[in-house]
Amino acid sequence: MTLSAKRILLVIAGGVAAYKALDLIRRLKERGASVRVAMTAAAQEFVAPLSAGALAGGKVYTDLFDREDEHDVGHIRLARDNDLIIVAPATADLMAKMAHGLANDLASAVLLAAKTKILVAPAMNPAMWSHPATQRNAATLKRDGVDFIGPNAGEMAEAGEAGTGRMAEPLEIVAAAEALLDASPKPLSGRTILVTSGPTHEPIDPVRYIANRSSGKQGHAIAAALARLGATVKLVSGPVTIPDPAGVETVHIETARQMLDASLAALPLDAAVMVAAVADWRPETEANEKIKKKAGEGAPALSLTENPDILAAIGHHANRPRLVVGFAAETTDIVANGQAKLKKKGADLIVANDVSPDSGIGGAGGVMGGARNRVRILSGDGVDEWPEMDKDEVARRLAGLIARMLETVTV
Ligand code: CTP
């Protein structure tokens, strides 16, 4: 059992998702972990400490000044003797306290005193999650080395509310905990890999830009999958609404030229995986002020100029990574077009996908923005057709293929 004999402290904060923490306790115990539980005062409004205690098989810790425990500084002890601390659900409030080092209740004091790894599973209303204050706190915590799982997109408990803010499912949290605690050598340990993801925005004026439908889902999933195999991953992401993947160093950019600079700055690398849907063209000039409608003058003409090709710049670089993987977004002649890109861009592999909105792949609207993908892997050796699957599964398989290729590709 992967979590066998692992000591886990579960901190439950106050949110509707607290009921899922009970299932999480069960799942962790099923896998052989010993689980201790601390709950905030608000958490106890959602689930009874007795339920959590019964499932965990022990006392639930709730008070900073517990007469029985505090004579030997119990909260410090609770913070120690753990292999991992999981905060699930993590509320905006508890994340804010963690980010600022507040310690005015047992949960926050334990988290401040902890020296072990911490895995946070946020759960809150989408407006609270996307609020700059919460995003700032999440970024601070990531910089401090805290790992995140979720939040996921989907329906919220509040009727009619949807967006990103749902707590990751208990099994996803378990998988993240297993990955964090897995000390076995991994196939990509010691490798540094660049991933580009998402669209680019090319400004027309201060308020308008040219963009495309890329969501960043496939690129972010690949970055996460490579990190899970032990790689040091540098992700250069265009503007997306999904969270930065856990365990990945993410640089946020807007334009193709910024993406090129950030990608070149990541060299030297063992591999580069260019998933971003880079805008091929940008407006030749960016107006300093918002372009106004002028009576009688009609629409302004937009004159475009070509953007640098980032994949080609890396693929033909003097300091080229050993393995260069490109994507090909096609709507016609997918294999022939993809194969032409292999040579032109100096790539070892091209992952070709059909991005026609009516391809029937990826759900309504097609692969771009959808959750699923069907890809063909093109290389000098020919074409390998993969069946349609979730983008996470495409990512997992591609990361495995990259690991195998890095083993065999000679310098
Ligand atoms: N790419 C890039 N920089 C660009 C354009 C594309 O790095 N300026 C990369 C993409 O990240 C992808 C690959 O090149 O890995 C192919 O992208 P795609 O849009 O399919 O090809 P294009 O070069 O744009 O060719 P076309 O639009 O003519 O199909």
C-alpha cells in the first residue's frame, strides 16, 4: 500500500466541502495511512468532530488551549510527527492566515509550526477563489513550498453558481498525497523540461487584443504529468483561467515575443514541449491609446506582422534540447501538415490534433477548450494514432513516451 505507515495530519477548515473530508479520511486509511485530524471552529459547524474521530480512530484536535494536551505544547507536537499535512477543505480564510503566518487557533498554529510538506485542497466560491487577494495568497504559499491540488471547475453548492472553486475529489487528493510521499526514483528525475501552454494575446491597443480559443488544459496537464515523473518543469503560460499546476515553476506571459524570451531563458534543457497556441501574427503597431470610432472613416485596417516561431527557435537553437516536441493544430490534411512541421521546426516529435470545432472530439466546441483529445504522434519513424481520451491521459502517456525517449536519445 502506497501510504502504508505514513503519518498524515488532516486539517479540516469550515466549508461545505468539509463532508468530503470524511470520505478522504476513509480513503487514506484504506491505503494504510494513520490519520490524525484537527478541525477549525467553523469546520465543526459542518461536520461533527465525533464523525471525523470515529473514522480516523482517535481524538479530534480542536482547541489551541486544550487542558489535556497543552501542558506539553500539544500544538507543536501535533505539527510534528507527520509525514504530510493535508488541509482539506482549505478555505480562503485559512489560506490567508497561512500566507501571513497567523496562528490564532489550533489549525493555523499547527500549520505555522509544521516542518513537513503541506498539501492544500482549496474549496470556496469561485468569486472568492479568483479574487486577487486569494490568488496572491495562493502564489505566496506556492513560493513557500506548499503544494496544491485543485480547486476544480464545476457546479458549486450554491444554486446556479459555477466556476473554479470546487474541492478536488478525495481520490485526487489521495493521488496527490501519494505522489508527494513517493520517494522512489522517478524516470525523469534530474531532467529539466520546458512546456509552453495556452494562447498568446497580441495587443491592438490598450484594451483590445488578438487571441485564440486555447484553454491551456492540455499544456498544463503535460507540465503536471512531467513533474509527477520527477522532472523539473518550467512552464511558460499564456493567459489562461486554470490554476498553475502543482510542483511546476510557472512563468506567466501575454505575447508571443514574451513567450519566446521566457522560453530561451529556460535553456539549457533536456527537452522542450511546445503546446502553446502561439498567435502566428500580431498587429504591426500597438496603439498607445484606445482606437476610437470616427464618423465617416469606416473601420480601421489592421495590418499584421508575423510573430517569431518559438518551436523553430528552440528546435534550431545551437543549444538545442536533446528532445524537442511540437504540437500541430490542424483542421485539414492533419498528417501531411504535421509531418511538414517536423522538419521545418526542427522537432523530433509532432503531436498532431484536429482542432476543427465540428471534429466531434473533445466535446461541444472541439479540442480547443474541451476536456478530451485525439492525437497522432508523428516522428521520423511514422505515425502512431492514439485513441480519443481525456487530456490528462494524453498528458500521462506523452510524459511516459518522453521519459522513454530521453533514456534512449543520445547526446
Ligand atoms: N509555434 C510556436 N511559435 C509560433 C507558432 C507555433 O512555437 N509562432 C508552435 C506551437 O506551439 C506548436 C507548433 O509550433 O508546437 C505548431 O503550431 P501550429 O499553430 O500548428 O503551426 P503553425 O506554425 O502556426 O503553422 P500553421 O498555422 O500554418 O498551421
